[in-house]
Amino acid sequence: GLRVLEALAASGLRSIRFAREVPGLGAIVASDCSPRAAALMARNVARNGVGGLVTPRLADARMLMYQSKAEREPFDVIDLDPYGSPAPFLDAAVQAVSEGGLLCVTCTDMGVMAGNSAETCYSKYGAVSLKGRFCHEMVSAGGTPTARGGARGGVPRPCVPQALRIILHSLDLRANCYQRFVVPLLSVSADFYVRVFVRVFTGQAKVKASASKQALVFHCVGCGSHHLQRLGRATSHGSGFKYGAATGPPVGPSCEFCHQRHQVGGPVWAEPLHDPAFVEGVLASLERSPGRFSTEPRIRGMLSVIAEELGDVPLYYTLDGLSSTIRSNTPSLLQLRSALLHAGFRVSLSHACRNAVKTDAPPAVLWDIMRCWAKLHPVKQERLLDSSPAARILSVEPTLQASFALREDANPSSRKRGLKRFPENPEAFWGPKARAKAG
């Protein structure tokens, strides 16, 4: 059976659930460095009758994982769910997991990943976070995005689901040190945390491709346009690939749309966040066992949106962010999605933000569509300061004549079926409480 490590187990609840609910497990180690937690785990394990499968351990999680590597007894599954950042445990985890094994990693230090402390983010994860409107990472009690920061003049920035991409970058970077690499199965942004599920493999040839999977983000502080710059380049060469440095940058000294400066963030993971086959498999298992989980409606809704996401489009904008940049009223989500589809581009939602616009259309097309919208719904001139992003964007005539006529395929399947896609928080001020005292 599979060997499982819950490295920061606290009460041991998750390990007990693994033992009682997951078939095919051979051994579960529930570890914590707190003597009180270890004693509590032992009582809970005995009370639930899973002592034959779950072994409570009083140990430093890092030392336990390094020891398992040294003794060549890797874990098939390692679950890291710390209070705050998992950064101190990642190096040990990518070494202690078996070939093709599963790492489950949770981050709750969303302030750091949302740009409130870019230098701290770099020291922990090897990436600079950008501050802006990160719709999932900052969620109010009503389940709607809460603006944090913004460009000068109050112009909101686009949603950038950077927390997921920062932790995936960090995991892959640490794995590369040992000729290993990660393959994401599922990356979820929910409530007050992000959680990623990745498999870890070994292979020098595949590790060479890792630089081409990471990217810097150039983000305009005025209009919020963003561009990615891959760190490496992979080109076909006979039966394999040839790797080299990428060329760039993708932008000039100032934004071509509003003439303001760019901020540079990252590196971030620029490849897909999810494995579509894995997501479909989980959805299929829900259909085979209806009613098994009390949170089934939420699981089905979120995974259905994830299955609809454009996997090859790393970042997204928001509906209100685009309209507030040009000081116009806001088109409906279906109207903007229809305009993008009429223009010949793909568009999807994002599970991380209810008003996300994820599209392969370049920023020039998005701003042309918004210019056309402003012609249909004129912006008051007193709201357009001469040097503002809105004035500079709207001073240019659109080269694309957008159509906002609604299309049937603009309405995603998950929305048509009325799935519980973006559940609200259960109560006001809901989220992580104060850190537990040591002992």
C-alpha cells in the first residue's frame, strides 16, 4: 500500500480521515514538532481505532523527510498544510517523495503572495509578487473581490492568480536542484488559501525544459495590461529539443496603451495549472458516488469551472477592472465574452474570480473592444483627465469593430447548469484565526 506523510498534523484529523476513507493505504505517518500535538494525535488515533495504520510521530517535519530520503524509504504522498508559508519544508519534500509521488501543498500567507511584501515573497519562494487586485486572494465576507492597492488615481489592476503560479515555480525550482521536476494535477484557489497537487518525477532531460516553463510578468501600473517573458526557449531539434535563452523584453520602456511604466514580477509558472484528464477523472468519480461528500456541490462546481478554463492562458483580466480603467459603465460578462468570440478569440472564466476574463486575445484587442463599448456608452468628459490611462486609451480609434451581440457559446456550461461555482463565505470575517501558541 501507499506510504503517506502528514508532515504538520496537529490533531491528526486529516491522517485519521485518510485511514478511514481512502482505500489502498499501507502506512500513514502523522508528524508534529509539538509535544502537546503529538500526545493529542496519539489519543485521537486510539479513539478512532486506526492505530494499525496511523503512526503519530513527535519530530521536526524537515528532519523526518530528510531521514526518509537517507534511508531510501520515500513517501508516496506528502501533505504539507502549515499555518502560513510552506517554504521551509519544500526542499525536504521534493526529495522525500517517491518517483511519480504526490505532493499536496497549502499556502495561507496570501498577503506575501499578493504583493504586500515582495521582498519577503522573493526570500521564501524565489519570486517577486506584484501588488494589485488579486480577486481570489483578497475575498470579502460576501465572496466578492476586495480591492487592495491599485494604480495611481485609483485605477484597479487586473487579477493575476500569481499565488498558484508562484508556489508551482518554487516547487519546480527546488526539485530541479535534484534533477527532478513537477507536473501539476490540480491547483486550487479557494477561501483564504491556495492548494496545489503535483506529481514529482526525475529526469535530467525534462529538467532542461524547466526554464522555458517559467516567466517574468510585465505589468502596466496604469491600465493593467500584462505581458509574459519566458526565461528560456525550447525549440524542436530532430527527435528532441534544443534549449537556450529567450529573447525579449516583450514591452518597451512604457506602456503602448497608456504610456505609464511597467512593474516586473516573477518568475512564475507559465504552464497549465491543471491536468484536464485528472480533473475529468475526479468529476467522473463524483458522478459514480453521488452524496458521498457533504461538499459535493461545491467540488463539482469548482472543478467544472476549472475544466472550462483556458489552460494555455496564464493570466486574466477582470470585467470591472477593464471598465473602470476607461471610466465607463461595465458590460455584462456575456457581452464581453461574445465580443471576444465574434473577434475570433477564445475566452473562459477562472475558478479564482467570478468576473474573470481569461482570453488569448492580446491587450490591443481588449482595449479596442472597450473603445467600441465606450462609443456605445459614452464616458463623461469630466472623468477623463488629459494624462489619465482612460484618456490616452480612448483617444485612439479602434481598428477592430466589436460586436456585442450575445452568442450562445458565450454562456459557459457550468453557468447554464446553475452549478455552485463561487460559494460565499459562511459568515462575516471568516478565515484563519490567530496562530496557535507553541507548546
